[in-house]
Amino acid sequence: MLVETIATLGSHSALQILKGAKDEGFKTLVISLKDRLKLYSRFKFIDDVVEVGSFDELLDNKVQDILKRHNCVFIPHGTLISEQKLEDFERKFEVPVFGNRWIFRWEADRDLKQKLMAEAGLKTPRLFKFPREIDRAVIAKLPGAAGGRGYFVALSYEDFQAKVRELLNKGVLKEEDVDSISIQEYVVGVTIYPHFFYSPLTNEVELLGVDRRYESNVDAIARLPASEQLELKLIPTYRVVGNIPIVLRESLLIDVLEAAERFVEASKKLVSPGIIGPFCLEGICDENGEVYFFEFSARIVAGTNLYINGSPYSYLIYNEPMSMGRRIAREIKLAMQANRLDDILT
């Protein structure tokens, strides 16, 4: 198979994916909504733009035919997880996908997600199956890649019910979302989002960066005096606005990398062929230096956008700028040269 073009949806991490593809010598294509055409036209490393009315059109024959004519490999990111019916994507999308197209459903489904994390032996916060079980601080969140939409903290069952009602009245939550809320113990600590890349070609896990998320309105509330926080009576929510770089204490790298390696092996066992390429284990480090992992993302995460010119960690491996987007393109190029594209595409 000849790969000529790298394609992705026009959102999330499209710019670094396509810039990295161009740096590795590929042509580039973005599938864009009409209101984002002007944005993507600004960047000369994007060769072709396919306009769609909605990202649901990714599965239309017309769009797929364009991708096939360009000999595309499609790079998934968070928008695919949040906006597509993943079973349809698995069955109906006929363009080669970089990564394991079957693992995205495990990311979006809270029960499958917990099963995979347990198989990997990751230390996780306690999960509460029913709101009436709440006996400590919890964080309630919607499944899938919703960018923090609808997340909130509750201290009791009554507090949970009251906040659900208030968020429904404000339109932050929808009635159909309520039964899908995941309730997890709220671990007090520093959130960390390490970005990994697993290469089937070398059987190695690479750490390419770490970030923290800047979230609204919880981070804005923290800037107010306590008296004003109480007077405003705001419910903290966790919609991600941007990302902040972070470098971990070197001693933490042992646990983080070993967890990533266990996760890769567990994914091979439960959802063959397992993780391919980028992934993220989303965690919290508490006051004792223990890391609890509360989520995973089985594809490139938006925090990697911090490191389009590389991170301190990527520079330890590559003596050149290496974003996650470029690392994906490099893997495709190496697999093509070794006649091993079947090992990285599904």
C-alpha cells in the first residue's frame, strides 16, 4: 500500500497532526466545517480541505471516496470519540486508520474503560455505581471525550441531586445525560496528563510530554477570595479551555512509564491488536507521591498541542523537534519503508 496523504478532522489537534505530516514529507488533508475554513486556510502546510456540513459526513461515500483517491491514512482524535457513533465508524469507515479503531469504544464506555484499567493493574479512584452510595467527595462526569463538559464535584447524595438539578436548569446538562454520569472518588492532588506513544515496530513505549489542563470555571473560581466564592454560589465545572506544560519529578517517571507499559499489554489482551501510537493515562498525584489514574485516552490528546516543537521528554529521545503529530507521521513512514503498514493500520 502507498500512503500519500495524512487526513484528519478539522478540530482538536489537527494543526499539529498535519504540520507533523508535512514535516515527514506527506501531503495533508483536513475535513472541515464551514465556519472553520478560514482558520485552516491560514496554514500553508495544509494541501487540501474537504468541507462538510457536520462531522457525521465522515462516513458518507462522497467523503470516503475523496480520501481514497488521495491515498489517505486517517488520524483519529478526540472529536471522533465525542461526535461519532463508534460502532458505525468501526464497520462503515473504509479508509485506513492509524491506530486501533476498535479501542475508541473502550475509551467512550465507562464500564469497558474501567475493565481495561483494572486489567492493567492501574491504581484508580473508587467508582460509585449509584448516587445513593456517595459517602465522600466525588467528581461526576459524562463519559467520552466531552472536554470536561458537565463535570462537577459533590459531597453527598443530596448535594449530587441538587447540583444535577441546577445544571439541568442552566442547560449545562441534558436529561438524557444524567443516567450516563460516572461518579468517581475525588482524589486531592495535582492532575497530570502524560502523553505516550507505543510503537509496534520497536515494541517500545515513549514518553513525549506531560501537561495539566486549564479548566473553566473551576480555575477562575480559585482566583476569588473565599468570601466572594461563597457569595456567588457558583458550581465549579471543568470545561477544558487550554493546557499548561509540566515536567514531573524524575522519581515519578518510574511509576508513570511502568503503568503505561502495563496498559499497552492489557490492551493487547482485551482489545486486539491493542494500543497503537499515541495514548494518555490521566492521573492525579497525591500528597504521598501516589499516582491514581482516573481516565485514559486511546489516541492523541489536545495537551500535546503544547509541544509542536517538541517537549523536554521528546528531546531526550529525538535530537530534533518531535511533536506527537510528527511522531505519528514518522511511524507511518517507517512502517511503509519496512512493508509493515498492517502492524499500525486498521
